Amino acid sequence: MPPPPATAPRVRLDWIDATRGFSILWVAWFHFFSTWADGREPWPFNPAYFQIYTERCGAGDALGRAACLGQALFVAFSQLGSQAVAVFLLVSGLVLVYGLGDDGAPRSGWGAWYRQRLLRLFPMYWTAHLVWLVSPFVARHDPVDWRFLASFLGDRVWPPSLFYYAVPAWWFFGCILQLYLVFPVLASALRRLGPGRFLLACAAFTVASRAVLLWVLEANGNFVMGAFFGSRLWEFGAGMAMGWLLRHDR
């Protein structure tokens, strides 16, 4: 009896799904907590953050101080949930590079790669728009006007009023779409420079982008938040470098 054919090695990284799941829960908790707190809690990056909590608790014994510290750490964790967006950017860069061929390019070509990415992104994105439009269970703080069509087509960048239109979380779609568009250039740079120099280049481009947007152009803050991909390139590039290293040494 001939031996069974060898199975292809698994390329799916299960821990990526767990990381995404945790990040989704963290972001959701951040929005709930921020709405509930309504500005009553101090910001974690305040230099006197822990002192504020100690004085607020007024605990004199060791157990009380430990409880105050635990509460302060929990509030800080809750208020920093927006940082999970950086995790999504990093993971996106990681899995895209990890899924490329050994030569740093997709086996079926970049045309097929773009088609696959867009077919994964847009149907879900369009469905979300239709749910927002017709569902009686969502809050519609913005009117249905020309911006709905612009957003439906993928524009979350210009004019700046589109960035948070309808569902504020949709701003991420515009950012990741830009990163997908420039990904072949980034993948080529990663292959030529190696992960170390590539990270330095991404860091320099990110700092320069933010500096120009804030101090030269005095642009709307949404562009630093992610309306311009260069402002978030470091996070995506760090994921790309991790994907490159992981692919070459599991």
C-alpha cells in the first residue's frame, strides 16, 4: 500500500487570530469605558497620574494602597485601548509579508494580489454601510448626503469631514486601503534594505510626515491620526519586518 501523500505545511498563524480578537475587545472596552467615564478619570500619561489616584483613594494601609494601585492600572489599561489600532496595523503588515513568496512578491503576481485584497475588503465594508443605512438599531448622527456615497466608494480621507463620517471607526478602512496601495513598493524596499534599515526608513518617513503635516502644512489632525498613511507607516512597517523575520526563521 503506497504511503499517504505528504500534507502541505500549515501557514496559518493561530496566535494572530487570538491577537486580533483581544485587540477588538480592547478597542470595544475603550469606547465603552470612555463613554462611561465622560472625562472624570485622569489621563494615564499625566506625570502625577498615580499620585492623583492615591490622593483620591485616601487609603492609609498597605492593602488600601494596593487597591488604589490596581484601580489606577485598570483605568490606564481601559483608557489606552485605542492603542489596539496600532496592533491591527502591525498584524496587517506581518501577515501580508508572511504570505508573500520566497522572493518577496506574490506567486500569482501583484494584479491578482490586489484583486484578492479588494474582494476581501470591500464586500464587508459595503455591507456595513447598508446596515448603517437601513437598520433601526444604529445611531445615525450624520445625515445621509454625498458623503455616504464617497465613503461607500472607499474615500475616508478628503475632505476631512469624511474621516469620522457615519461610523467613526471606519476611518481605519481609508488608512489600510492606502497602505495596501503602496504595499508593493514597501515590499520591494524591505527586500532590498533588509528589516533593520527598512525599519529606520519607515521611522524617518513617519516622523517627517507628522512634522510636515503639523508644522508646515498645519493640516487637520485627522491626517496625523491616519487619513495619510505616512503618519502610521511605522506601525505597519514594524509588522512587515516581523513578518519577514518570521518567514525566514519560524
